[in-house]
Amino acid sequence: KQEVTQIPAALSVPEGENLVLNCSFTDSAIYNLQWFRQDPGKGLTSLLLIQSSQREQTSGRLNASLDKSSGRSTLYIAASQPGDSATYLCAAYFSGGSNYKLTFGKGTLLTVNP
Amino acid sequence: DARVTQTPRHKVTEMGQEVTMRCQPILGHNTVFWYRQTMMQGLELLAYFRNRAPLDDSGMPKDRFSAEMPDATLATLKIQPSEPRDSAVYFCASGLGRRLDTQYFGPGTRLTVL
């Protein structure tokens, strides 16, 4: 069974700290991996998409990496701000199945304290 | 500002009642996804449509759940009869063709079945 796991489930850091969120997946036949942000009571917002042929993607203070051989992805947030507080989910499209089906991790709840 | 809309935003009902949730995808999008989010299971794909045709509903309990797209501007998810274990947040997302990074999520319907 193809699964996506995120550890830790919750993380609390002081403002200004650099931090890393982790995501692991069980099947190296990954088509791409996507990081989302979810604010309380809201839907999901796509942050970064990494194709299987890529190693990383960057957007502003965010950098996501993908290591297919180890089955891991990380989301690096530089100089964290209270506005970064949210739940971060990673999701994978696995090859061999439908290209439309995302498998999600359960998320990491990030709190950035002022 | 194009966005996915969902109604109702909140629904409280009693066990055994029928529940209908509606989604209006972004105009021009041809794929629609229904997800369910719970604390225990995280985000799970229930069903998805392309060009109004159901492509996969294997994530949906067939005996009580049904999903339809009466037209290109409306997707519905129906539960009949509802059960307390159906309590969750139901998200609709829409996308465009095979662009895997263009799933846009609605705000969700929070369903509570008493």
C-alpha cells in the first residue's frame, strides 16, 4: 500500500527560526510530490510541486526537496514568521495508478510564536 | 478571483438523515475531486470526475454515498442514510486536465452527524 507519513505531527518554534518539516513515502515509483498549507477552517493551498525528475523547488522562503531513493521529502522554511502558523501537508502522486490521485500525509501543525 | 465554492459550510444532522453537499468548480476546470478529512484518517480521496464523467469512486462507501455532476458547474456528494462516523470535513477541489499542480480546493463542508 502506498503511504505518506509526516513527522512530527506538531511543531512549535520561536519567530525567526529556520525549520524543516519531514515527509516520507513508501513507494519510490513517485510521479511527483506536492506540499500544501491548510489554515484553520480553510481549504488547502498548494505551496510547491516537485516533479520526480527534480531534486528541489523554491518559492520565497520555502524550499522543498525530494529524494526518491530514500523515500523522503523535506520542506524548509527560512526565518519563520507567526503568519507561517498552519498545518502543512505533503501529498504524492504515485506512478502506475491514475495521475489524478493524490495520497496525503496527515500533516504537521506548525506554530510560530512571536 | 476564481475559486471553488462549497455549500453548506456547516451541516449538523441526525443519524439516518440524507445529506447533500454541493460544489461549484472554477469555471473552465474539467476535473473535480471530493475528499474527506478526519483527525484519524487525514485527507482521503472519495471520488473524482473528468469532463463530468466519474473516473474513480473506489474511496467512497458505495452503499450510502453517491457523487454526481449534473452539469459542468455543479458537483454533488450525497450521503443517505448518514451515520455518526460520516462526521468530517468534506472538500471539493477542481483542476484542469492533466496539469497535476492545478488542484484548487474549496473551503470545505463541516458535517456533524449526531
